[in-house]
Amino acid sequence: MKILSIETSCDETAVSIVEAEGVAESPSFEVLGNALFSQAKLHEKYGGVFPTLAKREHAKNLTPLLLKALEEANELKELGKENFKNEKEIENILAKEHGLFQDFKKYLEKIDKPKVDVIFVTNGPGLEPALWVGISFALALGKLWDIPVVPVNHMEGHIASVLVNSNESSVQFPALALLISGGHTEIVYIEKVHKYKILGKTVDDAVGEAYDKTARMLGLPYPGGIEISKLAQYADEKDLPRVAKLPRPLIHSKNYNFSFSGLKTAVLYYLRDNFGDKELSLEEKSDIAREVDEAILEVLTVKTKRALDENPVKTLIVAGGVIGNPKLREAFMNLEKEYNELKVRIPEKTLSTDNSIMIACAGYIKLCLEPDLLTYPQQIRANGNLELN
Ligand code: KG4
Ligand code: ZN
């Protein structure tokens, strides 16, 4: 089955063409075309994602990215004549998405319908204005080319990201997933494909948010996770003295919940009490960054180990942007040595942050379980707080 997938839940705009086959329990994927634009640099001055800007940028970039992904997949065929079916309906669908209809008409009216069987689009969780752009775009394409459109949960996408470019296409169940991103921190028990139980989640900030906010306090650019991990590495390489001490919030609590806002506040007080208005040296920043990195690593690993001890599983999946962090990757891979017969699955680095390949994968698995979605497509609405269920 050939898939066109679209992701716009936050500040990455992404479109992919993926060939998928196999059953839900052991699917296989081949990426034929992939185009992604990260808006991170544009949001830098706001210290986080600015929803109106994200929405406008998605609208601006979706059509060029689609053309790029189609071209890469060898599916971009000029017709040499106009082929713009359902123009009025498409205009209505795209009415609220700034400039998208004009682009759509200009670039797509002379393009032949690609050989695509289904369009998958993220409908949540995420920023609703951003999600709506992707959804409207997907629905307009579905209308133009008469292809069914099916919504996909972004977090299911992160879970499925471990299946791409992996030697093993299947995950052994039951499994546990630790999802760590800019918007989420949760431990999910997965009894079998698509059967989720959330064991615990953050009661305040997500772990990626903790990285981004503490990075900002240290004067580092957004997104801060990668900056903190680079400085932490520098502190390790230089073997800098360990001066900063930060708390490990909720590390001893008997549940699987997380809390990261205390860590952020602790950094704020640490900076105020020890530095005031003074500019920090690279060494001082790196010492704090290493402590932030280690506090997060300890909390995440201790909680995950508790969950593994109390809920024995065959596979641990760790996914989401934060697992780009090299120390975390190593710490979680090492759990294979500690837990007999546990397989740890982590997406390759480029697939840990938001992308549309993972949306194709999660959508395909969903479709294997509910093939009727092709014949009777659902109404699609953006849901910023969409839960795994
Ligand atoms: O999954 P993702 O791309 O977007 C959301 O769905 O939120 O995750 C983005 C988050 C950001 O908070 C970013 O700072 C964090 O992932 N991140 C990292 C690293 N690379 C990205 N955090 C820690 N270490 C990294 N190397
Ligand atoms: Zn994400």
C-alpha cells in the first residue's frame, strides 16, 4: 500500500510517501519520499513555539514539501493541462489556511494524481491551529485526488517510529513505552498492538519543556534539549568540577508520574542565588547543563525501571524528541543488560523528533486493524489533547 503522510502538530512541517506491507504485528516500511522543514530557528526568539507563526509557516511550506516528497518518490507527473476537480469545495476546506488555496491551485492543478492509496494526517495531540493546517491540506488533497484521509495520533507515531529502518520490524508484546517529547512525558503499558494503558505522566512540564526552559535560562537557543546535551558532554570531556546540585523531582514517589517544573524553578533559584546578574562562563553553564541532564536521566531511568519491575514486558520502547540525547540513549540501551530478555527499541536519531514517516507507520498499523476506515472515512477534527486509547 502506498501512503502519503502529513505531520504539522508542532513546529515541523513534514510530508512523506511510504510503501507499507505486512500485518499489524509485523509491518514493513520503505520510505520513497520524505520532505521536512523545521521551523525551530523561526521560533527561537520566542523561546518556544509560537502557534500563529507555526500555523502560517505550515501553510506556506506544505505545498512545496508535498511536491518535493512526490518528486523523490517519482510520483510527480506534470499533466500539461488543468485538472482541478472540486475547486469550490477545496476552496472552502482551505478557506481559513492563509494562502494555502492559492498555492494549492497554482502548483497542484497541473499535477497528475499520484499512485497513493491513503492519506494519513496527524490530528493530535499538538497545537490545534497547527494541526488544522495539516488536516485541511490532507482533506483538500483527498478531495482533489479522491483518496481517503485517515487521522493518526501523533504519540502513536512516536511509538511506531522504532519500526522504521530497523532490523526487526515487529515489537514483542507486552511492551512498555516511555514517550519523552516537548509536549509529553508518559509511561504507557501496551498489552498488544493498539491496546494502551497510561501508567503515569507528567503532572506539570514535559521533559522536553524542562530542557528548553532551563536552556533558555542559561541563554542557550531553542530547542534547548540538544544544547544542554552538548554542554553536558563538554563538562564530561573537560571533567569539570561538579558544583551545581539540582533536585530529582518525584524520583521516590510510588507512582509513575513525573514532575519537571520543580527542576526549572531550582535552576532559576540556583542562578539567582549564585550568579545574580553576572554573566556565566562556558564552564559554569556546562556544569549546570550536566546537572540538568543527569537529574532528568536519573528520574527517567528510575521511574522506567520501577515500571519494568512491576509490569514485566518483553520490549521497552523509548521514543520522542528527547531520546535524541546521547546519554539517555546509552542509559536506556544498557537496560538490556540489566533485564534478562528485555529488548530496548529506540528510533534512529532523525526519527526521534517529529516527522511524517512515523505517522505513515502508525496509520498503516491502525488501518490493518480497522480496514473499514478506507471505505468509511471518519470526520477529522484537530484535538490538541488527544489521548492514546
Ligand atoms: O518529539 P519532538 O520533536 O516534538 C514534540 O512532539 O514535542 O520533541 C521535541 C523536544 C524538544 O523539547 C527538544 O528540546 C527535545 O525534544 N530534544 C532533546 C534533544 N533533541 C531534541 N532533548 C534532549 N536532548 C536532545 N539531544
Ligand atoms: Zn512529537
